[in-house]
Amino acid sequence: MSDNAFGRSLASLDAALIVVTTVAEGERAGCVVGFHTRSSIVPQHFSLWLSKANHTYRTALRATHFAAHFLTADDLALAEAFGTRSGDDTDKFAGIDVDIDDHGLPLLRACPNRTVLERITLLDDGGDHVCLTTRVLAAQADGPFVPLRMSDALHLDPGHGSEERAIQP
Ligand SMILES: Cc1cc2nc3c(=O)[nH]c(=O)nc-3n(C[C@H](O)[C@H](O)[C@H](O)COP(=O)(O)O)c2cc1C
């Protein structure tokens, strides 16, 4: 078994991309996430993985609520806005239309397919990402759509590489 074979199999899955937003003590954050999945049917749970290098991760440590926005094939510009810049040095939300929900969460108006999530737990298993498990509180859907996929975004240079985490193992 080689690392490359693992990578090739995952590339064939061609994960759909989402933008995860959150807020803690008035500080907004959000980034593109390719690591995510439904993780319980009843009750409805959703899990996602955040890189320890990201501003969104550091905000998530203090946050209770999250929004997952399911990107469509037309949302490459949003993926670029949230996946190639960091909240460490940019206000990613400047110039982007958002609605603020009851939890203070920024909801991207351009993404009608989205889900509001409440944190259950955050698991650090020693990897470069942490797993955030959540329960689905509310969802909005605009009918079937063609997702924006990892293969559509290969040219994007992430705002933070996963190796940039503050504390190395
Ligand atoms: C195609 C693609 C997939 C990504 N998947 C993830 C992911 O699953 N989890 C994550 O934390 N970051 C992921 N990133 C990286 C972040 O979106 C990126 O580093 C972002 O600029 C971090 O912003 P922040 O520092 O404001 O949180 C991905 C980026 C791209 C372009």
C-alpha cells in the first residue's frame, strides 16, 4: 500500500466543497472545507474537519454554532474568496452579502443550500485537522444542484497549508 495509492483513491471520490462559517465573541470566520460528511441519520449529525493552521479552526475552538454552505458548480469565486485567503489578515466577509441568524452566524446569501449546525464535540486525534461533530439544527435547500468539487478547485492555493499549524507534533 502506498501513500500515492491512497491519494489516488480519494481523488477519484472527488469530494464536494462547502464553505463553513462560524462566529465566536463577535469574531466571524469561514473557510472552504473538503473534509466533511453526514455522520448520523437519526438524529441528524454532520461532521467536518478543520485544519489546525486555519483562522477558522482557532475561532471554532470558542464557537458553538456553524453553517455549512454547499457550493454549486457556479460558486468557484466564493471558493476562491474563502479558500485562498485567511481571516488572520483579511476580512473575508467584506463585500459578501450575508444574513446574520439568531446565533450570530454569518449565512452567505449566495448559497441557498445550507445547514445550521450546533457543535457536539471537537476531537483532536493528533492529526493536522480536528474533527468537529455537530447536530443539524436547521436546513435550507433550493433543489438539486451540481456541486463544486475538489477537481474544480485544484488550481486554488489554500490561504494556509496544513503544515503551518502552530504546534508541530
Ligand atoms: C479545495 C480546497 C479544500 C480545502 N479543504 C479544507 C478542509 O477540509 N478543512 C480545512 O480546514 N481547510 C481546507 N482548505 C483550506 C482552507 O479553506 C484555506 O486554507 C483557507 O484560506 C483558510 O482560511 P482561514 O485561515 O480564514 O480559516 C481547503 C482549501 C481548498 C482550496
